[in-house]
Amino acid sequence: MISTRIQVLIVVVMCFCVASIFRLLAQGKMDYKLGIAWTFVFGSVAALALAPRTLARMAAFLGIASPMNMLFFFGFLFSTGILFSLSRRTSRLQAQVQRLAQETAMRHEMSNDVQENKLQLR
């Protein structure tokens, strides 16, 4: 079982993290989708820390030796899911930046051609 001290520590840290996320969301420094995802992760870890019997049953069912290891495993899985989502988003943004850079270069080139044509007509 998880000691009461560890449970309290985990819940306090998770509440601090959720409060930080809400502050970032209010300041417009974090995307709402990510804020919801991280809030879900922190809330889930806190809820699992507060339910040691459920955590112990889940750990036994999955063959994990300790409920604390189960808690870390869930935190790792949730965080990995968010990181995968961020990787996909980064790839999409990279493709958009490349496309916009190419469009800007083409427009700049067309603008230069138009200016050269005007100078030749004079």
C-alpha cells in the first residue's frame, strides 16, 4: 500500500500542477487541448493515489509488484500519449511552415518580376 504521506504529497503536487495549468490557460500561454490533457493526467494520478485499494487491484491484475509502480506506470502512459500528440502537431506545423515559406518565396519572386517589367517599360 501507499503510505498516507506519499498520498498527500502526490495530491498536493498534482493540485499545484493543475493550478499552474489553469494560470497558463488564463494567460493564454497554453493551448486548451493540451491544458485539458495535462489536467486529465494530473487528475487521474491524484485520483489513483487517493484510491490505494483500486490501485492495488489494478497492479495485481496487470502483474505489477507495487501499487506505487502502477501509479508511475499510469503517469508514464498518459504522458507518452500527450508527447505523441505533440509530435503529430509539431509535424503538421512544420509542413505548414514549409508551405508558407515556399508561397512567400514565390510571391516575392513574382513581385520582383513585376517590378522589373515596370522598369523595362519606362
